[in-house]
Amino acid sequence: MRDILVYASNYSTFTPSMRYAAEVAKQFDAALNALYVQEPVTIVPSYAAMELLAEIRKFTDEQIAAASLQRDKFRAWASGLGIESNEWTIIEASTRQAVAETCNWHDLLVLGLRGETEWGGVAQVGEILLTCGAPCIVVPEDRSSVAKFRTIAIAWNGRQESARAVHAALPFLRRAERVVLIHGETVDPFITFTRIPPFDVEAYLAQHGVKIEKRLIDVSDDKAGEALLAIAGEVHADVLVMGAYGRTRFSEWFFGGATRYVLEQATIPLFMRH
């Protein structure tokens, strides 16, 4: 865990997710990069006068200039926390594109959820989760979350998204004092003619020195999210690790019920990987 990216939804303040990312960077002695995205105005009426186009460009330039003034403040703040390698990056593009491009050279993305700004809803966070190509920690912005990893819960259903999430979370799992594997019966709704042996998550974690406790859930799919959060609360989990599941293999722009429920109701950070 060497390079951590945090999405800065607001250039004028340090959000809870930014503070959380800084704590993670400090614990792992990692570099921290804050990304501010200026969304361009891409839809302009064909009859728009040149004066209007000039005003749009002026507004965008002013926003970028204001965000640029935050660089020194952010770097001083991060350095003061003991994070020697830090940077403030500004990109003018769509948020999805900017985050996906920047994630190419980062090990972890930290996102704020349900922030006070216009950005941060489940749909927006979900789109990034499904397209950024990197593991993410989603931090509820309306909670004061401390980056601690003493107890970690894992939502396990045997699918490839779960395996990817567990693999990506391994640096955190190794640090945990307690790891609780929440598992249930997995039924693949698709007929296949392949014979791929199931991933043995218990053996994999044991191989990496991670001891687990097992908690079984036996609920319908529409109650899975509620059950996951209930058990995570019972064991006082600091983080819940889970895959970010699309509704179907052919329509991954929409979350399935469990993932959507967890994102909407979570009160602890979520370590997610699609």
C-alpha cells in the first residue's frame, strides 16, 4: 500500500474522507494524493453566442484557479500530519474519467459518501466503484470515522468480486486483531458449462497468516445487506470488506440489492472492489 488517492469533493475544506485517507497514508507510510475534478460544461446550445462560451470558459478557469490555491494549504496540512509524500492534483474532465485515469497509478482510492456537497450520492459513488478499476474505501461523510483496523468484517458470497475484494484488502486484514467472515449460501443464477474449483477463502487467508471467525447468514437476497450490517455492528467492525456487485453480469451499471442497501445505510467505512 504505497500510493493512496482521495477524491476531494470540495477544494475549500478537508472533508472527513480526506482526513480518513490521511490517517491510512500515515499508518502505511504511503504517499497521499488529493484529486480535485473540475467538470467541464459539455452541453451548450448550438445557438449560444460567443460571449456565453467565453463566460463559461472564464467561470471554469476561475474555479480551477481557486482550487489551485488549495495546493499549498493541503500540502502543509498533510506534511504536518507526517505524510512527507503528498500532492494536490487538479483535472478538468468528467469525474469518472479523471478518477479512472488517476487510479492507474494508485493502490487505493478513498471516497466520501453522502457528503454535504452536491457530490457524494450512492449513484455517483457507485459509478466510480464500478469503473475506477481500483479498490476503494467508502467513508460515510456524516460520521466521524477513525482509520482503525482492529476488527474487520468480510462479506463473502464466493463470487469473483468477493475474491478480488479480499485479495485487495489483505494489507489491512494482516493488521487486524480480529477478522469475521460473514458467509452465506451462494447460488449462481447463470448456467455455465465450465468446471472451475471454488476459491477457498479460508485456506487463502490462513496461508497469509489471517485467522478468521465465521458467521453464517441465511436470508433472502433482499435481506442480505441488512444482515451484513447487523453482524458488522454486532462484532463492532471498524471496516466491512465486500465486493461491489452489479445487478447482472450484463448490466453492471446498476447495483444489486445488497450492495445498494449497504451503501445507503452504512455507518462504518466500506472496503469495496468490483
